[in-house]
Amino acid sequence: MNSVKTYTLFTDQDIYLFKEGKHYKLYDKFGAHSAEKDGIEGVYFSVWAPNAKKVSVIGNFNNWNDKDHILFPRWDESGIWEGFIAGLTWGTLYKYAIETPRGEILEKSDPYALSWEQNLQAASMVSTTWYEWRDKNWLENRWKKNSLKAPISVYEIHLASWVRESDDQKKFLNYRDIAKKLVPYVKEMGFTHVEFMPVMEYPYDPSWGYQITGFYAATSRFGSPQDLMFLIDELHNNDIGVILDWVPSHFPGDANGLHRFDGSFLYEHEDPRKGFHPDWKSYIFNYGRNEVKSFLISNAMFWLERYHADGLRVDAVTSMLHLDYSRNEGEWEPNIHGGNVNLEAEVFLQEFNTAVYKEFGDNIMTIAEESSDFPMLTKPVHDGGVGFGMKWMMGWMHDTLDYFKEEPENRKFHHHKLTFASMYMYNENYMMPLSHDEVVHGKASLIYKMPGDEWQKFANLRALYVYMFTHPGAKLLFMGDEFGQTGEWNFRKSLDWDLLKYPVHKGLQTLVKDLNHIYRYESAFYENQFNPNGFEWLQADDVDNSVFVYLRKGKKRDDVFMVILNLTPKVLDYKIGVNAGTHWEVIFNSDDERYAGSALKPNVFKEQYEDYMHHPKSISLNLPPLAGIILKQKRDKKYKIQRIKQHKR
């Protein structure tokens, strides 16, 4: 006997917006919602399956029987099936049994479910995202922390492998247990934000979360939706922002997922030249279909609203924007103008950015992982841009790592790999990433990319971090890189935290902590990080010595720092042209014994009033080997790195 009753949460306006691609809160309508009909409590179900012959709800409440609980198709040709089932409660497992025009019965999990089982053919679970948040103060003030005029230093984390109690790959810490360890660590290290690799439900651990099946569900690997909310809440209450990886580019072909959802190419593009990803063997969303746009933009809104996320890092934007991405000639179809830009994807990204910034303003950020020179990615949509807040500076990352991989004696032949970024660094709002992709698949860990013996490897990496943290732009560092993880990242086990018992690893971790605090508390390093007023080369062409000298400048005239990189293993007596009337002192030295360096002190030992390097004055100092140093104009009281520690919360 069919116990499904007619019921709806949809208004005519909802249906209109959904079909126009303009409904951005679909999670309030679709899925499984607690409801009451005729005084009886139960659950309302709704699903979009326009090509289905029949849709029923199956689950542990009816022995997965597709005959008893059949949903009703709406009269308005929206393709939505809906109905109310009495007596169901939180925790009920269910799927939709969808009969296709061919007579197939597809068992599909709910695209809008808030929780899924944890297995390859996972069922959905009737759940809730109710949580008693305690982060009101953060939400009211986070615009200050998420602003482009604020310091943004991001710690990228894969929750399954940051830390575990055991190396058993089937055992994960709960979100709440992770919070106990992660929050004080990030706070002590001085990062302003964390970025979680995807926390949406995914079936296959080796995908690292980038092959998502449950776009609205927090992965149950680490607990309930409320457990993830607790982790985010704890981070917010310790003044740490949260960025989530978001994957609107593709989805896997799992039988219970979005692929051929109602027997047709519903969410994916039917043409394989646009709908199938050859690298990842996954399916590409049809950005030209309005209902799909509503699904995806609603999903972005969901994580920002329900989980209080401070930003979304949008994965694989390059693949979305380019029709010929990873395709040979003849394997892709040009757009109507004969070009390779996916115009539908570009419009979708513009609409996504417009929608989330309209809803949340400067309280949130969107960040594009994009490796091409696609123009105006971080420019406003009303000016013809795509509307992202920031873009990963992939060119900087590749050039920098290529340079530092070189033996010091060869670096003079690659000198301008480190200066080239200054040619384009203000074209977009850039975040400089040293991400997870750079320490897997045979690429080696960061520390083992560096040449030389152990001392030189650590000295090189310390100097690289000085360059990174003093370069214009926001920062992102993958977990483990802060202490010199020696092995490539392994998603199946914890980081090698026991390495911190060795002075070189502990010293590197201390250096990253101190650089974070300099970046956060010295405004010259962030308030002009996205405009040319904050940077000036003093020496960009000393090829033979592999020395680089530049200034970082704040808004106040005397808020100026000088950064000097000596990227050879030689101690150099070095002369630099400066402006008249300035006196400098060293406030940071990556070669300091505090960081397991050689402890050579780079004292400024001579100041002369003579023209040098197009400046009216010069200073001379000794430069430590393979090191980065930071100088500040002298103040009344001696300025030491220890002073920065006083600013810690």
C-alpha cells in the first residue's frame, strides 16, 4: 500500500527561479525535510528527475522496496517528483529508485542529502544541519580578516592525513578530536586561515575528496555535520578563518551518484567533448543548463551559509574555462566565435561570483585554482571580469620551485625566474601557493626538491620561505611543509610529526611561525599586497651573485622593509643603494641559530653618502649563505624578532 501523500515546499516563484537558473537556496526545498501533514510527523522528499517514468523512495524503512512509496510528479513540467512519508525520523537511510524510459531501475542517492553512509554504494541519510553556533563575534568582524587589505596566510589541510592516532587507513579522527589538536597548532603557528581539501562526501579515498558524490553532505568519515560545524566553530572562536575546497568542475560515474541520474545526461553535458574529462575519467557539469546552475550555485551558498565557511577555493577552473583542456585536435569543439573558451562555464562562474558576493559581501572570498593566463579572472563582473576575489599564482609557484631546484652555481643562468613574476603580479589578485599537488606523484617533498647536503637543503628552503612571505600576495602552505616533511605526502597516514625532535625540522617550523607573525603584524607586508605601491626592486639583476634586493612598503611613508636574498652558499660583503636619511637594522635572518642556521650575523657595518644604484646613499653588510634577511629602518628602541611574539594572542 502506498503511504506517500501529496505535499510540497515549492512555490510558483521557486519553480520559476529554478528553471531560470536563478534559485540559489534550493537546499531549503529539495532533499529530505522534516515535515508535518494532517498532524502527523514525517519526512517530505523531492528530487529532480524530468525524464523518469516513475520515482519511489526506498530505504531501511521498507526493505528497499520500490513498489510502496512512489512520489508524485509535479503538474508544472518542472521535472520534480515529491511526496510526504509519515513516521520517518532522523537517521533513516534512503535512496531514490528511478525508472528510466528504457525500463531500467536506477538506485540513486539524494543529490541534496545532508549525510551519506560511508561506503562505495552509500545511501543517503535523513539528517539536519541544525547547530548552536558560538561564532557571532567572528561573523560580525570577519570582513576585516577576509579583506584583500588584510594578511591572508593559509594552512592547507587534508583532514584524513594531518594526524591520526594510528596508521590504519580505515581509522580516522572525529572532527571534534581533530579540533583539539588542530586549532591550538594553527593558532600557535600564526596562520590566519585554514583551507580544507574537500569535506563533501566522496567514495574513493585516493581521490583526496575531489571526486564528490554528496555535494551537500559533510563526509561521514570524520563524524556528523554537527561535528564539522564544531571544528569550524572552534577555529572561528580562535580567530582563524575557514576556506573550503569546492569542486563544481566534475563528478564521478558512481552508480549512486549524479551520472545518468534519471537515465539521461541530466547534470553532465551529453556531448563527450564537453561532458567527459579524459584525465580524471569523470563527468563535466552542463553549465548551459539552468537547473544545473541553480544546483551548483545553491551548493556554494549552502557551505557559506549553513557551515559558516569564509571562502571557497574553486578547483580546476582552467579545465572549466577551456574546451580544449587535455584534449587533442579533433577532440573538442570550438565555441560560436571559433575559440577555445567554454562560454557557458565562464557565464556560470560570473553568476556564481556575483551571487555569493551579493549575499555575503566582503565577509567571504572566492579563490580560483587557475593555471592559464585567462584574462580578468579577479576583476569585477560588471567590468567584464569573472569576479573571483583571488587567483592562485601558479606561474610564481612553478618558476620559484624550478629556480630553487637548481644547484647554486647554475642559478645565475635562471636568475630571472625569480624576477619574472614582478612583470605580472598586479594583473590579478594573487595567492601564492605551495600546495599538495607539488609534493606527490614523484615530485618529491619540498625539502628534497632543494639541492645540496642536509644543511644546504634546509637553508635553501628557509630562504624560499622568506621570499614567499615577503613577496606581494596572499600565502598558502600545505601541511607538513612548515617543518620539512621528508617523504612525499601520503593520504593514507599521518604526517611525520616525530621529525620535530630534530633541530633542523624544529628550526624550520619556528622560522615559518616567525615569518607568519612578521607578515601579520607588519602592515607593509600586506596592506599594499595587491597594488604596485607596496613593492620596489633595488637589485634585480645581480646574476653573478644570485642576490635579490627589494622593498616592501606600507601606506605610511616610513613603513618600509628591505628584503635581501643571497641564494649562493657564499658569504658576501654586499653594497646596496638606498635613499638619503635612512638607517637600517636587521630584524630577521633565516641563517639564525634559532632556525638551525650557521648563526652568521648580517650586521650593517657601513653607511655612506654617495650615489649608488641610482640612490643617493648606500649601505654595506655581510650576507649569510643561502639566506634571506629582512631589514627595517631604525627605530628608537632596538627591534628584535622577539618583539613580534608579544603580539601573539
